[in-house]
Amino acid sequence: MKNFLTARWENLIMANYAVPPSVLLPFLPNGVELDFFEGKTYVSLVGFMFKDTRIFGLPIPGLGTFEEINLRFYVTRKDGHDIKRGVVFINETVPYKAVAWLANRLYKEHYTAIPTKHRWKTDDAKKQIEYLWLLNEKWSHMAVEALAGKKTMVAGSIESFIFEHYYGFTRFNETSSQEYKVAHPAWAVNTVLSHDINCDFQKMYGDEFSFLNNATPDSVLLAEGSAVSVKWKRTRF
């Protein structure tokens, strides 16, 4: 299966909020169902670095490394005897208008382009990872301090639920959806010691998510990341 996009995703912060299923249902593409963890549905505010981004194996001069901030939730699709676990994006934010245009044009995703930046500080003991984005002339951020040592995700854990969804689903139109596959190995994770999140969910993602402005995430995770590929093939269903 031919790769459309390859890159490295590094230092992925996931701030996970339990939300009522009714909040997510209007964004649910046809043919998929909400995925639950211990009886709850989640949205995740995500920040990470795209590095060495290539389209069909070709580098993108000047646009290959950038931050992405997104809001996503978790779904499943029954395909014959298979259960495919994937994500739906409410919005994906990058700093380059050309990247946002290409993703929206080809994939019918929901990309926007605003200024972003990051701050990383690491040593043998700890990692300090922060992502920032400029909205309405004000910088928002999500940041963690974590142990530098890597650990393997435990099967059945919240880390496994959040990180191990290997499909993306988008609403193609009112009656059909699209599926694509994202390939990467299981990620090592770092133990998060503290976090700081300043996000205006209402201005960033809409009135439906305004209640998250004063919410505390159920968990905040940090994954090391890896090489990632997004397959060109899209299945409409």
C-alpha cells in the first residue's frame, strides 16, 4: 500500500478529557461508533512535532518540520469480522497555510493555519516539552514535565487506549465517510510529573467545547513518537 505521507512524530502530548457522548455525536462520521474506555468517551488535546515530512517520498522544502495542535476523539468501525479502532479530528492546527490547504483539499480534513512554536528542554533525568499557538493575538500553550526514562505501554491502560488507534475517519459528505490507515510502532511513553494547559477551547474549537475551558483533564500523557506513514489509499463507506 503506497505511502502518501511519511514523517517523524516526536514528543506527543495528549491531554485527555472525558466528555458526554452527546458532545461528540454531531461530529461522528457515518458508519463508525464512539469508542469507550471504562465507560467513558474522550477528546484529546494533542501537541507534537512533525519532522522530515515527505509527500510520496519527496521532501517539502521549507515546510518539512512544524508543530501540530489538534483536538480528536476515538471511534471504532466494524468491517466484516474486523474492528478497526481510529480517530476523528475536530480540528488540526499547523503553522503553514500550504500544508493546511493540501490536507483539506486531498483529505477533506479540518485544518487551520496559525502561528505555532515549541520549547523543549531535556537532560538525562527529565523532559520539559511545550507547544504554543497564537490565537486572537494571544499565545496559548500545553506543557509537561516528565521523566526522561522510557517505559512500555501496558495493555488495557489509558495510554494504550489513547495512543493505539491506527485509522483515521473523516466525513466525506452527509451519507458517506472515508477511512485511511496510519502506520507506526507502539510508542514508548514517559511518566508525566506535571502539566500546564492554557487553551480557549471555545474560541479554538467552538461553543460545544466551551465547558473544557474550566475542566481538568482526566490524564495527561507524553509519548516519545517514531517514524509514521499515512497510506494513500482511502476507503469510502
